[in-house]
Amino acid sequence: MNSKRLFTEHPYKIILSLISCVLWGSAFPVLKISYEELKIGQNDMNSRLALAGMRFFLASLLIFIFIVLVMKTSIKVGKKDLLNLLLLGSIQTALYYFLFYNGIANTTGMKGSIIGALETFIMIILAHFLYNNDKIDSTKIIGLIAGFAGVIFANWGKSFGFEISFKGEGLLIISSFIGAATSIYIKNYSQKIHPFLITAWQMFLGSLVMLALSLPKITKGSMVFNTKSSLLLIYSAFLSAVAFSIWYTLLKYNKAGEISIYRFFIPVSGALLSALFLPEENFTLPIFIALVLVALGVVFVNKRSNKKGKEVADFK
């Protein structure tokens, strides 16, 4: 079977879509465990920024190797494109993951994975104003309501109040807005440069920005690497490289709407894996309701685009 058939035929493309989403979902408990293993302090933003920089530096190298050895393509880009990619990397990788890493440190893996689904719903709203052929209809409205309701239930406290902090859930919500906006930009920019090159270069340049800002401020003992924490870092880089590579290849051969429906598995897998690997996290009724609502929301916002085959940018 050739590679194109692998990414276009059922059930292979469904399996690959779910693999990509599970990898992204696993990032939530992996980060929580990494912070604990590395002994990163609760308020140590520099160490978390350095950790993100290391992760995406390694991930970018993996994608560059894939481009050269597997795709047999040059990684060279023009000077003007390099400046655009530096700006994109500073926002999509450096700023986004500064917010994401610090937000995750101040909330649970379950709530983080569910709030992360906001990116899909925000992107649907942005697309309504940017694309004439991708307007919000009644089906998408149902999906948006379900999705936002899911986020509310995820943050519903034991005292039946809305529990949210700026350092935790607030930073994740801001990162979702940034992720949605840059995904729309990448959709347009990928008409000029292959998405693999965009991803590799913006990860590489963004990681250099993060490392340049954080490493000079790292003090002795602020990050304690051992075998487990090192393996978690390598896995984090691996999951980013593989998930993005699979997803962008699927987008190359398929309409985005045909596979974006499976993104509901990101919050589902993120919550399930958090419950499995994080002893302090347990399923509650609000979390269960939130997962159901978010999953239904993602299905509904993609339902019509599935039927009409419209192209919608939808990657995390």
C-alpha cells in the first residue's frame, strides 16, 4: 500500500487521526508529571519556558530529519519567509506554549484538556468572519453552545460555583485564542510553503526564542533531570513531531472537515489519561458532563462541513 492510500482510505485515515489526537491528549498528564519529576517550583515560569523550548527544539529537529530523509525535500526557505516564520514561531510556539505550560501548572490535567478544546470552537467563530464559504449555521450554533457549556461544567466546583483562576484556566483560554488565530494564518500561509516546513521552522525558531529568554535565568537546582524526566522530555518532543506530521499529511490528502471531527478525542483522551496517570485527579460528574458536551460540540461544528466538503483550518 502506498502512502497516499494509507492517508486517504478507511479505516486507515481514521486510525491515524485518532493516533494523532491521543498523542496530543497525552501531553496534559505528561506535562503534569514532568513538572513533578523535574522539581519545578509552582511559580518558576523560567524553568517551564526552558522545558518548552527544549521540547520544541527536539521536535523541530525530528521534523527536519523527516523532511530530508523521508520526503526527500530541502528545508531551505527564503529570507522573507524566514522572517515571517520567526514571527509565527514567536507567537505560535513561544507565546502560545508559555501560556499553555504555565496554565497547565495551575490547573488539573482534566480541566486543561477540556479547556484546550476551546481552540476548535474559537476557530469556527473566526472563520465565520474571514471566509465567505464557512459561515456559522444552526448546526454549528448547537455545537458552539455545547462546547462552551462543556468548558463551564469542567470548571464547576464542588460548591457548585464557577471556579477559574487567571494563572491556570485564564492562561489556557488566552492560549486557545492565539492557537485559533495562528491556525487560520497557517492555513493561508501553507498555500505558499509546505505545512511540514512551516511547522518545523516555526517550532525551531520559536524554541530558540524560548531558550534565549529562559536559560540565562535558570539557577542551579531549578530543574532536576533524571532518567524519567529525560524520557518524558523525549516523549513530549516525539509526540509533537509525530502528531503534527500525521495531521498535516492527513490535511494534505483530505478535506479538513473529513478528519477534524475526530478532534473530540483530544479532550476525551486527555481527561482519561489524566485520570489514569495522575493520582490526585478523579472523574467527577461535572467533568463527565463536560467531556460529553465538548465531544458533541466538536462533532456538531464539523457536521455540515463534512457533508459539503468545505476546507476549514483545524490543527492544534
